[in-house]
Amino acid sequence: MTIDWSNFTPWSSLAGGLLIGLAAAIFILFLGRILGISGIAGGLLKPKAGDWGWRLAFVLGLFAAPWLWVALVGPVQATIDASTPMLILAGLLVGLGTRYGSGCTSGHGVCGLSRLSPRSLVATISFMATGFITVYVVRHLLA
């Protein structure tokens, strides 16, 4: 394994991680809720009275953030080495996994682990191991 030093971004990665942690802490302190994106977005599909406003604002913020970044900093060069059908399949599998795992990486990996939740530890180990195995199979066995 080699590190692509020209694209290694420890400071922006650290800043992003700090922002995610800060957002999760603020979310649980002020709303008493776990910052799990799949649960927040899923709650929009079956909204409860008085519950959809903050969920909608959160999801709209997810979509607005990249536009704000481009407006303030400029466009980011992105390279995606996958076909559209592969991206659709990957998205469906992630959605299926979050449904079966009762949460996503932000809910279990960030918030659950910080609360020392055994269920979140098992879920995080499961989806990380599945990701490692998938990358190995796709890049080394199917390539």
C-alpha cells in the first residue's frame, strides 16, 4: 500500500472530523437526538407532527453545504472511477445495510461509539469489515 502524498490532506480531514464531532455534540445537547443521517432522512418519509421541520432543515443543509463551499472556495476536482449503474447499486446496498443495521455510519460510528454503545460497536465493526472485504473482492479478485 502506498500513500498518495500529493492528495494527502490531513488538515482538512481533521477540520472535517472536528466539525462532524461538534455537530453531533450540539445535536444531542440541544435536541436530545442522535445525529444519524439515515434516521433523520427516514423520518421525513413518515413524518410525525412537529417533527418534520428540523429534519427537513437538516437534509436541506446537507444539499446546501456543497453549493456554499463552491461559492466561497471554488469548485473541487472530483474523480469517480465507477459507472452509473455501479453507483446506483452501491447506494441501494448502503441503504439496505443501514435499514438492517438500524442506523448508519454517523449514527453508530460517530454517536453510538462515543456513547459506548455495544450495539453500535458491533454495527461499526460489521460495516467496516464488510467495506474492507468488498474493496478487496472488487479490486483484487474481480479486477
